[in-house]
Amino acid sequence: MIPAREREISIAANLKIDMNISAEIGHALRMAFAMFWEILWPLILGFGLSAVVQAVVSKSEMTRLLPNDSPKSLTIACALGAASSSCSYAAVALARSIFRKGADFTAAMAFELASTNLVAELSIIIIVLMGWQFAAAEFLGGPLMVVFVALLFRIFLSRRLVAEARTQADKGLKGKMEGHAEMDMSVTEGTFWKRIRSKEGFTATSHYFVMDWLAVWKDIAGGLLIAGALAAWVPKDFWKGFFLVSHPVAAKFWGPIIGPIVAVISFVCSVGNIPLAAVLWNGGISFGGVIAFIYADLIVLPIIDIYRKYYGWKVTGLIVAIFYVAMALSALLIEFLFQLFGLIPYQRSAQIVETSISFNYTTILNVIFLGIALLLVFRFLKTGGPKMLAHMQ
């Protein structure tokens, strides 16, 4: 038998371990909630702006406007993608939808990239957490990435592969967020401002707002939890070694290579990967590595599986390879450009370390925008939103 004194010591040691684990988990959760509180009003603002745009811009003309991979079609694809402002899953589903209706495959992919990388909510969150330089780099690098994708598809995407992709797409296999991607409540009559001020415009805005939140809340929550855990548990020395901080030249090239790979295995996409990007930046990843990581929301593992269902394995492999190369090259070139003009921040101080909530401008803005969000949710509930949601699912 174990002596009583030894049992007491063992129990005390186990209790201390349990308390330490609980404390570490609590620390990570507080970090995650602090980040959520920091980005709450920008999220509501971004999704609100996105909902307004979707409410007054129809999706019905997309196919007609994207007949080929010409510079004009790709520019229109980027503009329509930025206006549609979808979560990653919805963007992928909508790209397949317009491809099935006759749009050019490359133009559909350009639309998909713009729909997640050139949208208002993403830029606002990046500015709040990381700074305007990162938002500018994201916005400038997006079109550059589309150019690389278009060029690479012209070289490697044969007509036979496009035909195979269309045959597979026409099977209509379900991926994720199909109903959300197909939803079109846009108001098309009258001037832009008249559409926004109309009752129909208000209703459409409320529906898009709620649907967008329902589409991405899991990604946002997952991103915050992962970012909180990494910020609380992973030592800075690990990040410095992993990102080759002590070798500046190598780190510059390593960042855009490893950034998308970290994104792929993190499973986090859409707006949810911005808090994790802030953690990686504070940890030492290069400027270009951060941008490449943010771009990679469209090649995370769950979305790769959706590509497989939509287009088959051959085209999926081509999409992932071309997206990866385009993301890495675009991010690297953007880093060189920003370094040339002295725009890369020297301080690694992304807003991820506040673990307490105080009465400041963030709290005031959160309260104001929560009121706006509640108004839109109330309108959604009063205008048949839940029935439409049930039908979509």
C-alpha cells in the first residue's frame, strides 16, 4: 500500500497539473474572446456592407459577362467576386454554378478568388488586427494572383480537362453552402440609392447579412480558437526558428512557401484565418508569408475535397497546384514591392494580446454595431428568413 503522505503528495501534484491545464485552457479562451471582441464591430460593418452590395447587385448576369479568359472578362470576374462577398465554401459553390451555366472556367476561378480575397469585411478586419499595409498588400496582390492563375491555366488547362470538369460539375454533387451560393434576392429596379432605401432592399440586406454570418461563424470561431491557443501556448522561440527569423533572406522566400501550407492544415478559411495570420506575423513569418497564408483559404483540406466532387481529381490537382504557385509568387512580389517603398511594418505588434475588456472606443463601437446587427436580425425573422433558411438546407 502507498503511504498516506505519498498519496497526499501524488494527489496534490495531480491537482496542480489539472489546475495548470485549466489555467492554460482558460488563457487560450480569454485570448480568443479578446480577439473576437476586437474584431466584432469590423465584422458587423464588413458583413453589413457586403449584404448591401449583394442586395442591389444581381447574380443573374454573371454567366453572360464571363464568356472567356480575356482581360475584360477577368476584370469583370474580379469586380463581381468582390461584390458578391462570399465565404470560401459559398464562393466555391457559386463558381461551379456559373461555370455550369456557361461561364469560362478560368473566369469562374477568378471570380472565386476575388469573392474571398477582395471583399470589404476581410480588409476591415486586417486593418484592425494588423494594419493598413497588410490590407493594401492583400488588395493589390489579389489581382496579381488572378493574372498568374489565368496565365498558368492557359498553359496547363487543356480543353479535354475543361470538358471533364464540366461533365463532373453537371453531375450536381453537393459540396457545402449550395443554397447560400444560389440565393439571389437582389433588387434591380430603380437607382442604386433607391434600391438601398426601399423596403425590399432592407429585407434583402437583412437576409444576406444573416445568411453570411451563418455561413462563416464556424470558420470565425475555429480561427479564433486556434489563434488563441497558438498565441497562448506556442513559445516565440519556436516561431522564430520555424520561420527562419535569424536568416532574413531565406525567411523572405520561405514565408510565401510555408504560409499556404500552414493554411491548408489549419482548416480555417474565409475571415476566420485573419486572427491566426496575426499570430503568425507576431511569431516572425515574413510579410509575404502572411499574405500567402491569407490567400490560401481556397485550398484548405475541406475545400480540396469539394473540388474533387465538383471537377474530379485531375482538375482538382491542377487547381490546387496553380493556386498555390500563384499565391506564393504574388505574395513574394508584393513583399518586394512593399519593401522597395518602405511599407513593410518593422514592429510585430498585431492586436492579439489584449486579454481584458475596457470601456474604450472598441466597446462603444461594438455596442453600436450590435444594435445594427439586432435590427437586421429582427428584420430577417419578420420577413420569412427562417423559412427560407430551412428550405435552403
